[in-house]
Amino acid sequence: MRNTVAFLLAGGMGSRLNILGWMRAKPAVPFGGCYRLIDFTLSNAMYSGVQQIGILTQYRPYSLMGHIGSGESWDLVGRSRCAKILPPSTGIDDYDWYRGTADAVAQNMQFVHHYNAERLLVLSGDHIYRMNYAPMVEFHKEKKAHITIAMMRVPWEETRHFGIGITNKEQRIVDWEEKPEKAKSNLASMGVYVFDVAYLEEALAGRTGHDFGKNIIRDAINAREVYAYPFEGYWADVGTIKAYWQASMEILQPESGLRLQEWGVRTNFDEEGLKGDRPPSRIGSRARVVNSLISAGCHIEGVVQNSILSPGVRVEKGAEVIDSVIMQDSCIGAGARLFRVIADKNARFGAGAIVGGEEADEPNEKYPEHLYSGLTVIGKRAAIPDGLRIAANTIVEPHAGESSFASITLGVGSYVKR
């Protein structure tokens, strides 16, 4: 990995995650109990021997910046190692903000020059996977490539969500389709790139747009050496509510390939001065926990089944949590029942509340394209009143309280404002 530095793109707002992304950048969204999405890419970079990594932030970066800190949790501190936050060089005009992936990289090439790098590894901060980037860099060098893209086979029905490459037998990309309606191939980009720095500067200077897939890669294919680096293994883009929930459930399925312990994912346990404040989880004598991930500091007196509980979650007597993802310090009151629920941090469920249900035909009334698969999403610090019934495909805004429910009729696909 000598003469190679990395950029980690972490500025996305995660609009399709709806209220889960309102108060944080998408890579800062909690995942897998005690982790955040960005932890997977940072851990990959650490195990791959990346010495210098620039983290490009933009949308609501404060939670992310606090989480990354000095980079010590990923061994990215020292004389030759660093994890440096690189926000946009904003001025008085809107166009000073990053306008796309290529623009974000262009604004920060000084970081690359500072380390006299010959190659730039560009990573996304919101994907779930385990990968050693060093063999990909060696592949790039052996092929004398100008661009190398990590790619994997995806189901044909999913190709419209990705950049799609068509390759020859030497793995050189000879054609490119950006999110095609009818793809010629199912070889999809993972959002992991290696660039020859000299070529990249030339391409950035002459680009007609601000995105890698739509502009830089498409322009390079006919004139330069662009190769696909094959990847086989677990990889997930959790950019939608449905995909986030599905990936969370796959943690509990050994055959899925998502193995947190085997991957050795690192995170920052000292964030926000919380070091040492999480005791071991407590499971009551009459509690029942089935096929679930229970983090430190949880207190369970009820039933938890096929669910992910982040640190500090409390499940009181008679409560049931099934097929759900519950984030830090949330409380499920006595006798409450949650089914297929995603609850953000510090959510409160009153005694006897029933939240979620079987799959429903009606999507969410305000965001039908975001929530339609029978899940229920509860915002950060929302409080569900005692005995309330909330049906599937409902969204409850962050900080919603008892008065938020006073004048509305709840049904399948409801939207509850703060």
C-alpha cells in the first residue's frame, strides 16, 4: 500500500433512510448493535494497511466527527498514519459545497499531493462488507490501469440501482451503464475505486460533470485502461429502510455471510465520554431471548426474538420485541409489543403499546417510496403513549410525544409529526 492514500466519501444525507438520516450523516447511522455504518470501511482500511485516509464530510457531520475522533480506534494515529476530516471548502456561494463524488475528490487533491501519492483509493462510508484493499491495489499496478473498480455480481432485478460494467476476458471494462433500466450485464460497481493520480488530475480538469459513474468512468473507458476487480462475498448497500432492516436481520443468519465477530469490526467505544458506563447486559429469570444480538448495558425482563438491541436498551416485564432493530437507550414498557420495528435512539414505548404488524398493502402516506414493506420506523427520542396501537408502514417523527397523537387517526401507513 506504499504511495497509496485513501478518500472515504462520508458526506451523504441518506434521504431514503428517511428519519434515520435526519439528524446525522448516513455513514453515522447505527448498525449491528454498537457499530455505525462507517466502521466497516474504516476497519477494512485499517486491516488493508492504509496509512493516510481523508474523510470527506458534508451533511450534518458533527455526530460522525465525534465518532471518528482522532482515528485511534482504527489505529490511524501516529507519525505516518492519520484519519483527517475534510469538509467542503465553503465560501459564500452554494456551489462551494460538494456537487458530486468527482467534485468532492477534486476539492481535496491537496491532501493527495501532501503525501506524494501515486494512487488514490476512493471508498464509500455506508456499505456493509469485509474486504482487503491491498490485493486490489496490486491488481491495479499489475494491469497498469488508470482506473480499477471493485465489482460483484448482483441479481438482475437489482441492476437498475448500480453502475454496471461490461468486461472482456481480461477484465477490462469495455462499456458502462449508469443505473440502466435494462442492463447488458449484472456486474455492479461497489463504489470502491483505485485511481492513478496523474490520470485522475487530468480527468478532473476536463470533466463535464461532477460524478464518477456518469462522467469520469464513462469518459475513461474508450480512451484509457479501466479494469474490474472481482469481489465475492457479503456486500450490502443499506441506503433504504428495507435494505437496512434486511441487513440487520442477516446478522442473525449464519448462512448470510455477514459475520461481525469474524470480521473484527472496530468502533469508537469512547465516543461522547461514554467510556466505562455500560455494564454487562442483564437478563431476568423469566425473560426469554431467542436468536438475537444483545449489546452491553441492556436490561431484559420480557421476550426478545430475532432482534438487534443496541447498548442500554430496556425491555420491561411482559414486553415483546420481535424482528426489530432497537437503538441505544430506548425503553419498551411493560406489556408493549413491537413487531418489525426500527426505533432510533432514546425512543420510549409506553406500557401496553402495540407497534408494527404484518406486511401491509398501503405504503406510508407521506413517503410511499421509502416505507412500503410492512416495517414501522420510530424517530429519535419519540415517546409512544401507553396502550397506543400503531400499524405497519407508519413513520413517527423524532421527538414526537403524546400531543403528537392527540388529533390524528392512526392506520396502516400513517405519518406522525412531532
